[in-house]
Amino acid sequence: GDSVTQMEGPVTLSEEAFLTINCTYTATGYPSLFWYVQYPGEGLQLLLKATKADDKGSNKGFEATYRKETTSFHLEKGSVQVSDSAVYFCALRWGAGGTSYGKLTFGQGTILTVHP
Amino acid sequence: EAQVTQNPRYLITVTGKKLTVTCSQNMNHEYMSWYRQDPGLGLRQIYYSMNVEVTDKGDVPEGYKVSRKEKRNFPLILESPSPNQTSLYFCASSFNSKGEKLFFGSGTQLSVL
């Protein structure tokens, strides 16, 4: 079945450091890929998405590129801020067709803490 | 304001006492879903609904029920809660199931003693 694997956390960085959170997926076909962020005490909210191979999603300084050849969607940010401290979830979702139609599959989440 | 509203925010109950967690969205979304979040496991789908009167099991449906009698509401029912259902629960919705983003509620922290 479909699955999403994220790098083990937690991740602790100093402000202005470079961030990478790895995400790989297992799926037959080409799902849409997402990064969601969960700030303390809140629900998840969409950070960025990519719907086909080689697409780059970006938002708030974060970027991720849909790599079909490596089945990856790594999240990056060049300079993190304290306000980026949150839990980050990689996810995939099928757009149409098949038994997994509409289903959103999440990774286990990566806790990011940024210190001043 | 477009939102998904869950109630209650926190709930402590005892084993076997039936409870309902409500979920309502004001965006006229067709698709709604329930997830539970547990440490190290991420979010796992409990049930989902493609539209009114159309519901189906997710990955972990045992011990839960849902109904979708109106488009805006999608309550989660625990007929006989057990301690292994202690978790953080999220309701989510999207316009349809065609690969678009989900809007999440703020969550319900449930403790079953």
C-alpha cells in the first residue's frame, strides 16, 4: 500500500540555519504531494504542494520539489526563524481513480525546534 | 470566516461511556474525514465521507462510527470508548476528493480512563 516516510526527529536548529526534512514515498502512479505544518495547539494547515513530477511547491520561504526518480519530496528552507518551530508532516493524496481515491496518507511527522 | 469547527476541545471520560465529537464546516465541502494523531504514528484516517449519506472506513475504523446526514456536519461517535482510544482527533474537509488540500479543525484531545 501507499506509505510516506519522514526523517526521524526531533530536529533542533539555531535561527538562520539551513533546514532539510527528508520525505520519501511509496506509491504506484503519481499522487499529489503535500507538506502540512502544525503549530502548537493548532490543527494542521497546508504549507505547500506539488501535483506532478518536477513541480516545485513553495510558501513562506519553504520549498519542496516532486522528484519522481527518487520518489522524494524533501522540505527545505534557507534560513529558519524561531516562529518556524512546529511539527511538519509530509503527505500524499490521490486525485482521481483507483481504490485510494481522495485518501490522504501522512508521514509520522517531524518536530522542528528553532532556538534564537 | 471559512473554518472547520470541532467540539469539545478537551474531553475526559471513562471506559464504556458513549460520546460524540462534533465537526462542522461552513465551506460547502463535499469531502470530510476524521483522523487520530498518536506520537510516532502521524495521522491515521478513521473514516471519511465523499458526500451526504456516503461514508467509508479509513485505516483504523474499529470502535468508531460516523454519520453524514447533512453536508456541513460529520460527527464521530465512540459507542463504548476504551483507553486505547485516548488520542488527539482531527476533523478535516475539502471541496472534493480530487487531490486538493484539506482544511483541519483545531483538534479534540480525548482521554479515556
